[in-house]
Amino acid sequence: MNLKNKIINILGESDTLEFRISGDTFLITYGNMYSSPSLGLEKLMKLSELFGTVKIDVDDYAQEGCESCDYGSDYGHKISIEEAVKEVSTFNKLVKE
């Protein structure tokens, strides 16, 4: 199973799934239209195991959509993963896709 599928398997399907790198930090944006996907301790522990680090931070975000129906909205989480020791080169390739 490739890294993207491993991450989807941990987090679940979502409308928004983006990967970036900022310095030595891996960034995953994970969200849905209308409501934020769940992100609990179990999922964070699996990400920790996958990347070999406990330095994971989560910021929630909300982008409202249409005033009357919320179409086009995006609610979710920005996950920052620092000091990863596993899947480093694979994540770098994933960002370039």
C-alpha cells in the first residue's frame, strides 16, 4: 500500500486531502464540505506510528460557503508532523504528485 493510501486508511476519505512540506515539517490538510471530519487520539497515534514521531500538532480551520446553504464550505484540520524518521522520502514524492 502506498503512503497516500496508508494516510487515507488512517484518516478516512475526505473532500480535501493535501500534502505540503515547510522546512522539515510535513503538512497534511484534511477536510470536508459542510462539516469537519473526526480526528481523534486513535488516528493521531496511528500517524505517529506511521511517521515515527510524537511531534504532531493539529490546527482546525473553517472556510464558510454560501450564506444560505453553505455550499462550497471547507471545514477540517491542518496536521503538522515534525521530526519524522519514517516515510520521509516517500512523503517528499507524495508532495510532488
